[in-house]
Amino acid sequence: PSLIPMCLIAGLELASWTTTTLADTNQADCEEREHGDKKRGQSGPCLFSQRQGFIDIRLTNGKEYNLSPQDGKPGVYKDQDGRRVERTEAEGNMHKYKWEHRNITVTFN
């Protein structure tokens, strides 16, 4: 087998992966609540990214939540600190994520 066709195929695969990665980051509005109270300085415009089941939410103040899917449990994640997170809603233009004492609602424009 020739090295040139193999390199060409690898390059095309990398190019398609790169465009897919960029396409799944969106501007949104986020509202963070702790114990039911809206968190000032953390609610407002945010970035939401989803790729291969992993979710990143970057809030206005720079705080970021990185959620990893749990095998065999749709809508169940662990955050970067190992805390359980449930996606309680994911319909239309709204997603809701729930921790033990925190909720984040992501609304897409």
C-alpha cells in the first residue's frame, strides 16, 4: 500500500472531525440556581458545548462545568468534581441540569 493515499484519507478524516467539533458549541442563556435562589453574576449569556455525549457549560463569570456521561444511564452525568448531575429536560430550546443543591437551565436562542 502506498503512503500517499493513507495520508490523504487520514487528512480527510481529521478535517471532517475538526468541523464537527466546532459545530457543537453554541451561545445560550444560562440561569444558575443554588438552593432555589438565582446566582447573581453567574446567570446570563453562556457557552454550551456537546460532543460525543460530553457536555461543557461556561457561565458568564468564567465558571465551567464539564459533564461526563455515565454508561448505561441516559441523562445521568458526573461533573469535574465527581458529583452526580441529571439532565431533567432536553426538549425544544431548553436543557435543565440538576445537582444536589444546584440547577442550571440552558436556553438556546
